Amino acid sequence: MANEDQVRQQQEALQCYRNIFLHTPDGRTVLNDLIKTSGLFQINGVRENDELQHRTGSQDMVRRIISILGLDEEQILSMTLNLEEGDYDDD
């Protein structure tokens, strides 16, 4: 019974991620900001170890959100480009 509750709670949490990041302009804006500030699509180059660890952790968090949302690279790129162009229309 406890396992069923855990599964249900996890499913609810995942649906909340989708509701926020996919279905609200604010959520898409925040996701776009997380992608940019984590440097997800940037080459790390030579960096101090602590900075590299921080960046890697940030990127892992953003990748987790993207995975939960089930977005592919094309969708991420499209979302990022649309937000940069000021397209904040809700689906």
C-alpha cells in the first residue's frame, strides 16, 4: 500500500512539472532561463573545479526537468528560440 502511495505521489509530482513548465508562459520562461544559466548548450572549456562542479550540477538538474517533460532537442531549441523572440503565447 505504501508503495502505491509513493508511485501516485511521484506521478502527481511529474504531472505538476509538466503543468508548470509546458503549459504556462512563466514556466517556459523559467525553463528557458535555467537552460541558459546552466550553460546546457555551451562548451565548458577550462574552468576552476568548483565552478565546473556547480555548472555540472545545474546542467543535471535541467536535464532532469527536460527528461520529465519528455522534450527532445528540437522541442527545446524551438521553445528557447520562441521565448527569445518574445512569443509567450500559451498553447
